[in-house]
Amino acid sequence: MTILENLWYGNIRPVEEFVDANMEYKSLLRLVSKNREKFESTLSSEQAELFEKYCTALNEMNSASETAAFKYGFTLAIGLLNESSK
């Protein structure tokens, strides 16, 4: 199977590869999770609902940003390959 086919069928997951190998990211993720739990325990139910909406919007924004960065990086890599083959 080609790299492109593996990517299509989900056998290659760039985000998971990055997360699995990045200890700094894992450490920061644990810190965020710990602090979020502490913070949420202080909120009223109304505040917790509002905070959840905020987090959902933030996650969607981050996902859009990561997708755009991935596309740009892929396009840039293809451009570099084309340039080096001339």
C-alpha cells in the first residue's frame, strides 16, 4: 500500500504520531487537564455550562487552525519537492 493509500485508510495519523512521540506535549496536556478539573470544581452549574461552550468553540478553532497548518505544510513540502526536481 502506498503512503497516500495508508493516509486515506487511516493507517497513518499524523496528529497521533506527533502526540505519542512528544513528551513536552504530553506533559502540558496533563497540566491543562489537572488545572481544568480544579477550575471546573469551583464553578456553578450555569458557569460550567458556559465554560463548556467556550471550550467546545476553542477546540473547534484549534482544530481548524491545525487542519490549515497541516494543509499548508503539505503544500509547502510538495512545492519543495517540485523545486528540487528542476
